[in-house]
Amino acid sequence: MSTSETKEKTASTAKKEDGKVVLRIRVRAYESKILDASVKQIIDTAMRYDAQIVGPVPLPTEIKKYTVNRASFVYKNSREQFEIRVHKRLIDIINPNPNTVEALTNMSLPSGVEIDVKML
């Protein structure tokens, strides 16, 4: 058994011994203001049920750039660039009770906000 396998096993047993359940929420949106408002709404909902919260942690902004020709024939070297920015935040809720989970699932957020929830 190698040292990396031993480290992985000790890390996994440490998680089980702690008994901590972490609800990891990743929130993504194109507009940062809508994203921040949604994150605030999620945190307020979790705080209402006395949940322990870590975050919001800003993750790196994903930037996709597209280059397009301005003219189709004569001015071939003239180009335009467009970009799409995806802003991301990470929130951890440690040991959520069932009321917290139910309130978070019933919450309505604005359109354009994508949520990914995982249990760790």
C-alpha cells in the first residue's frame, strides 16, 4: 500500500469520525449583482434556521471569448471580440437540519441563477 492510498484512507475515516455533513452550494450567474443578491437570500434563509455557514467564497470568473469577422469579404483583418463572463460563488452549510434543507429547496431565485447542491 502506497503512502497516497494511506493518506486517502485516513482522510476518509477522519470525515466519518467527525460526523459532519456539509451541504455545498455552488451558485453561478452572468450578472454579479443578481448573483450577490441570490447569495444573500440563501445565507439569510440558512441563518434563520441557525445553520453554520462558511462563505460566500468567490470562485474565479469564467471568461469565454469569441472573435468574429466584421466584414465577410473585403476587410478580412477587421475583427470584433465578444465575451461572456460567468461569476461563481461557493457556500458551505455545516450540519444542516431538515428544516434548513426544506427552506432552501422551496426558495425561489431570479432567472439566470444556476444552483448546484452537493452533500459531502
